Amino acid sequence: MRITAVRTAVVQANYDWTFIRVEADNGLAGTGEAFFAPGLTAMVRDLAGVILGQDPRHVDRLWRRLQRAASGAGSVSGIVYNAITGMETALWDLVGQALGVPVWQLLGGKFRDEIRVYADCHAGVGLESYGPALESRQPEWYRRAAAVAAPEGDTLSPEAYARHARQAVARGFDALKFDIDVEETPGEESHRPLSSTEIAAVAARVAAVREAVGPAVELAVDCHWRYRLPDVIRIARALEPYQLFWIEDPVPPFNPLSFVTLRQATSVPLCTGENLFLRHGFRTLIEAQAVHYLAPDIQKVGGLLEARRLADLADMYDIAMAPHCIASAFGTVAAAHLCAAIPNFAVLEFHGQDVPFWEDVLLGMEKPLLRHGRLRVPDGPGLGVQLNEEVARLYAKPGEPFFA
């Protein structure tokens, strides 16, 4: 079996869902999804020659060839791993199909048959669409959805947060996450000092959500690296009464030891990792036991096998895995294979509840995919699912090839 082609397709959803297909000379093809990035599909095409003609069954060896080929572009971290991760996932899908076994089996077998999923509720309204440089956009599907579900009133009010939380719980979720880094002063940059009034506003939103959903629903909050350490300490202490699942990415990722200081200053569990790459990028956090949860993004951390290795390293230090995931249903199922195969899994992110076609791009599983906040792990060969190309083409990104 030899690799004959590597192709890409991009769907313009809440983000650019970037799919990578690896084809073999026996007629099989594996598909993976990569986290969006500027120039991502061009990077995949540039790297494709490294694996063309190779035997796809040697996944780790091919991964290391790709890593070596990208060394001049910075193969320690960065968007090159968005490309490599999507290609590696496609290889596992292809190999699983060739061997007639699911990817979770190739990763060591299952610890669980279904995956707990939490709903990322954003702020008081969840509808969004961003391009590869995080530029806000309004594709046609977004305009139609906004016309039907236009929010009323202040979407950043505690009442709006509470309403959005109740809606998510009504859909069956028992774990939620909200953004709290929502107030920007014009002309101000991130990491500016926060006023007591701003911190009180954050606490009011969280209090409203907790009151709306009660104690049985897990509640996490996301800061998107916006704050200085002294302000995060004040925020975390203000949120301690609300029994948070975790506070995510409270400080910039450049100084991981700041998490040590924060952990000593608050009882709120800490979570980070979506902007870290490879197990090496997490090593300082893990060895310092600086956080309670790691949130690697399975579409860019380095691949399914690398994520498995990271989980094993974290497990040595009693740190749980709560993977970040803004992927399509296809990419989410790929992440679920990893989540099923690790001992220290906690919960997986779901970021598509406001995308009307989120699960429509997937074939091979019974709908709805998410039931009572859980996702079944498929048992079919490879990833056990297929991309619904007919639906995906309806939302294809203009100017991008579609598996051409």
C-alpha cells in the first residue's frame, strides 16, 4: 500500500474547517481535520511530497519525516503542526480502514464507550464566524441564522448569560463553559489593569449562570489569555463561591510558571493548553503540577499519537485531559477516539451548537450525535465515520480547492 495523493477541502463554518485527505493505491482514503490557520492548505500541499509514495502504515515514521521536513519552518511549535496533525489523523483513518479496526484500537483500546462533552456557550450569544486570521465575517449561512435567532437586548448582561445557559442545559448538557473576557475599552490592549467594577461584572455573570443551572451542572470559564496575573488572582478569588469546573487560559502562555503562582493563590482549578504543541510544550506545566487540567487541541497538538503520549505524561502527575475542540463533527469524532483511549480523560469541548449544519457534514453515525451531553465512540474501521461531501460542498470556502 502506497500513498498516491494528499488533498484538502475547506468549509466556511464558525471557523475554517480544514479537511485533509490521504489517498492510497488500493482505493482507500483517510480523512483528518486540522485547526484553521493562515496559509494552512498551502502548507499541506508543500508537505505532501514528503509522504507521497510511502507506506501509510508506518504512521510514526512518516510523522517524523514531516517534522524533519518542516524543521526550517520551526518544527518545535506553531502552525506547521496544524498541517502535520491533520495529515497524521488522516493516516490513522486510512490505516484503520486497511486493517479493519477502529483508531481507538490502534491507540491502545478503549477506557470508555462514550465521551462526556461540554458546551462552549461563548458569551450571552453563541453565533459567530471567523476567518483564518480571526477576522469577523458573515457567510450566507450565518446571515440566515442571525435573521432567525437575533438576540434581544444586552448580550453581555448576566440575564443573557443565564438564558444561554438554560438553553444549553435544555439540550442535555451537564457541563458548560462561558467567556468572561468580554469587555474591551476602545483603544485599550489586553493585559491592562482591571477595575473593581469590571471584576464585579465578571462575577455577576458567573453568579447568574450558577443560579440558573444549579449545582449539578459543571461550569467553566474562559479568559483567552487576556489578563495580568494580579488581576487573574482577583478574578479567581471573586469566583471561588461558584464552584467552577475550571478557569481556562487566564494568563498568556509565554510564562507557564505564572500558573504555579496562580494555583497557590486560589482554590479554583486551572486549565490551559490549546496554544501549546507536542508533549514538550506541556512539560514545564506538568512537571511543576501547575494546572489541574490540560486542554490540548487535538487538531493541532501534533497528532493523535502525540496526544496519547501527552496524556500518559500528564497521568504520571495526576493531571486530567480536557481537550479543546472547535472542530466540525468529523474532527470532534476524531478527538473522541483519543479521549476513549486515555485513562485520565475528563471532558471534551463541543463548539458547534450554533452552527446549523454542524452534524450534517458527517456520515456513518446515528443522529443526533450528542445525546444527554455524551458522544458515542464509533466502532467502525478507521475513524468509523465519513465526511458528507454533498453537504460540505454547500458551505465550501470560495477560492479553495475541494479535494481537487
